[in-house]
Amino acid sequence: MKIKLLSIIFLFIFLSKAIAHSEHYKDVNILEYELFRNNKSIGYHNYTFTRDNSILNVKSSIDFKIIKLGVELYKYKGTTEEEFKDNQLIKFISNTNQNKKIKKTEIIFDKKKNNLVISGSENQLTSPKEYPVGTWWDHEIIQAKAQISAVSGRIIHQKVTFLGKEEIILYEKKYNSLRFNLSSTDESLPKNKKLNIDVWYDEKTKLWLKATFDKSGYWEYRLKKNN
């Protein structure tokens, strides 16, 4: 009971300090992650942050390959661009080449209707303005009832579980982190559509440190560089 109570306290403190995300990232210019599959480095996912008065622009690029016995089995490349004004997402664009299958998603904030308009590779729909895009760098995602897929634009309703406080080491650097699990609440989804991912955020800075999930192998993102 004591451990459970402490976990609730840590979660409450983290969430209470995680309201204005722009403030937490005001000094962040780059985030660079190395991507592993079955503990083998296969690529990267990097973010760059720029600011212009009240506008925060976040661009990312991802590139990885799965090679076995010298044969390229799978190749993935993609870019995203997010634009925020006064902490509200106002524009998002992603372009993905998934093993030569091209996907594009665009999201625009409709100020009159006060919602997000999603034009995705799978559907056209609207979303409450509070739902974040699943690009992981923004800790706001652990407060949301749902997230929007960066690749397809579909809405993924989620349950967030606080798993505890952990000390982790990445590239010889030690972090005090808080670990969360995000999982789909829709049990009718096929297994390949269900969300089930563990994410670690730095307890003090709120930076995304790490993520792991199982999907045709064990995948892991590790923060390699930030400034």
C-alpha cells in the first residue's frame, strides 16, 4: 500500500508540473535517439526545435533498416513537422515511406470549431483539440485520453499506467526517470493495431528518455544526445 501511495504521489507531481509543455522545452534544440530492434542498432529518430515568438516548430526525421544475412528485409523513412501556438497544436504534417508504401497525414487546428481536422492515410475525421500526436517527445501524451497516430491519423484511445520511478543509464549517463505504460482501451482492435508501449521521462526536465515495445521483435528508443 505504501509503494502504491508513493507511486500516486510521484505521478501527481509529474502531471502537475507538465501543463505548459512549451516552457519545458524552451531550451531544447535537438533530441537524437538511436533505434534498436532485438538489441541491434538499426537507425535513428531525431528532432529539431525552433521558435519564433509564440510559435514552436518541431521537425523530426526517422530512418531505419532491418537486414538479415545481408538482405534488406524492411526499410522505413519518414518526416514530421509540428507547429504549436500558445501550447496548442495548430499544424502537423507527416510523410512516411514504409517499405515503399507511401503514407501522408495532415492535421489542422480549426479555430472556429475548436477542434483538430485530420486528413490521414486511412481516414478523414475530427478530434478534440486536446489529443496529442503520438510523436513521444512531448510528455503531454501521458495526460491524454487518446492520441493521434503520426503515420495514419487514426485516433487511439489509451490507458496510461504509472509503473514507477527508475534510475536508468543511457550512453554512460545516469537519469532519474518516471516510467509509464500506454495501452489501447479498445479490445476489439487487431493485435497489430493495439498500442502497448513503455515510455520513460526524466523526472526533472520531462525529456523523453526511452521507449520500448514488442512488435515482430523487441524495439527500443534510447536518447543519445540533446542540447
